[in-house]
Amino acid sequence: MLVSVTLLLSGCTEYNQPIYEDSNGFWNEFIVWPLVSFITLFKELLGTYGLGIVMVTIIIRLAILPLMIKQTKSAKKMQDVQPELAKLKQKYSSKDAATQQKYQQEMMSLFKDKGVNPAAGCLPVVIQMPILIGFYHAISRMNSTPEINLGSFLWFPLAEPSIILAVLAGIMQFLVLRTGPAMDNPQMKIMMYFMPVMIIGFGIFLPSALTLYWVIGNIISLIQNMVIYKPWEKHTVQNTVQPAKTGGAKK
């Protein structure tokens, strides 16, 4: 999150400024303008900026897909060991230094045995953040460039907010969280309601081009979750578990 905020602030002073090939600064020259050029290229090939945004979103998400899969698998492994971690915390509940040192040792041993690397999910996030935030800035600054007319995607004007797209983005975010590790973690379940509402709130005021990016990105994330987590299998298992019968037989 610190990296995200840093990168976001690095471009926020020009957030509503036009973007051109001769725009100065590392962020403009190596992140924002290449993404603008990429979107424009596909606009020329496919006919509209909307289709260009969709295609570039798909390409970017496919390019970082190995990192996303690694991050998702790491989160899944971490989720799988939570019951055993809870037992360790209960076993070593005392806060004295010796007990906590023993707890740390057994926790690291558990991670090693289960093949869990707590830091494995951090690197993919760090790598993908410049791309994702750069894409966000590229669309925003294209919308502020007089020479660029984003046009429409289906019946949504991409330069204007769309409540329908915002709600769709929120629904897709809910489905992504519902099929991911949050569904098994009571502490994370609040995110399944907070994040979609937050995205809808932003989407109501931001250009539809950005909301379209969220929708397409979340569709890809949903497919990824369905392949890795197979949430329907957990639902089937839960439904097949029968409650234990108590009491004697009726006379």
C-alpha cells in the first residue's frame, strides 16, 4: 500500500493535465505515454477507444497473470494454514519473550512444512502497481487532452460517469472477493461489502473509461479465482456435510 500511495502521489500533480509525446518526467515518458500510445494503436486497429481500452486491459492483465496467480496461490496457502496458526496462538498465548520466541519458531516451521512464504504475495503487488496506476493515469489524462475524443463504448460515453457501469464494477468486485480467499476468512468478509461500495462510489464520479477498466479487470480476476479456488467445490462439500444426530431412537 505504501508503494501504491507513493506512485499515485508521483503523478497526482498532473492528474488532470493533457498528455503528449513530449510531456516531461520519468512517469510521463516511460509509463503514461506508452500506455496512451498502446491504447491509441488499438483504437486505430479496432475503431474505438473503448475497444482499445478493453484490449489493452486484457493484454496487461494477461501479462501480469503469472504474478497474479502466484499471489493468489500464496494467499490460498496462507488461508489453509490459518486453523493451525490459531492453535499455535492459543498454545503460546503468553506474551513473555521466551514464549513468543517459541511461537515464532513453530510458526516458521509450520510455514516451511506447508510451503508457505508470507512474503510471496508482496512482490507481485509491487511489480504490478506501476502498470495499474499508470493505466489509471493514462485514461484520466487522455480524458483531459483536447485532441482526444474518447467517444463511447456501447451506449456509455467514456468521458462521462456512468452509474450503470459503476454498479456493474461493484458487482464484479463483490464476485471476485466472494470467490477468493476472503470467503473463508471472517476477518476479511467485511471487505466483500466495503470494496464494492467504495468502487461504486468512485465510479459514479469518474469517467466511464476508468470504470470500464475496472469491469474488464475484475472479469479476468473472477475467471482466475474460479480456476484456482474452485468455489463451487467448497459449496458442494459444505452441502454434503450432514449434522450429527443426537439423542436415542424413538420408541
